[in-house]
Amino acid sequence: MLVLLIIMMIVAPLLQTGAGVRLPAAANTAEKPQTRDQTVVAVDRNDRFFVNSLPVERAELRRKVEEILEARKERIVLISADQDARYSTVMDAMDEHRASGIEDMSLITDPKRRAGLAGGGGN
């Protein structure tokens, strides 16, 4: 049993790779620890929605997120949008969350590297 538990502890995080999105870079970011209890809505470059890595139709987005957050104390949604996703699609997702009474949303980004650190080049 212990061996199975250890295997599950190692494999479970690897299975949660998420939707294939290229995150936009942002200079002013805050490092947040990731937990299993986070609700992540992803928007890929083809404007498809994913909730916790599972594909969801736009018409079902609100219902699926409400189901997940129903038993949780904190109603926070993290939005992971591909840098090539249309702005209007990301806003549609945010509007669906607001209509559900979810006001705490954060955008996931990659930290932007400073020019001096990235290439070692000068001015």
C-alpha cells in the first residue's frame, strides 16, 4: 500500500499538465504557490476553454466552474490564457465568472526577464 501511495504522489502532479497555452510575459508579477485546490480556467490559441485541464464548451463554462467552487470556501479563479488567444474570448470567460458572483480572478503569466539578464547584451 505504501508503494502505491508513493507512486500516486509522484504521478498525480505529472498528469495535471493543463491545456497547452503559451503564457504572455509580464514584468510586474507576484509568485504564488500552486495548490491542487486551485480552479484554473484556460483559454488556448483557438479560443477553446478548459477547466482544470478538461475541455469545456463555452455554454457549459459557468456551470462547470460553479460546480467546482460550490463546496469551497474561497471562490477564486485563475485564468490562464494563451498569448495568441483573442482578448474578447478571455473577457467572455471573466464575464461568465462575474455573472456567477465570482469577483476574485487572477491572470497567470510568465515573468518577463530583464534585458540585461536574458542575453547579457549591453546598450
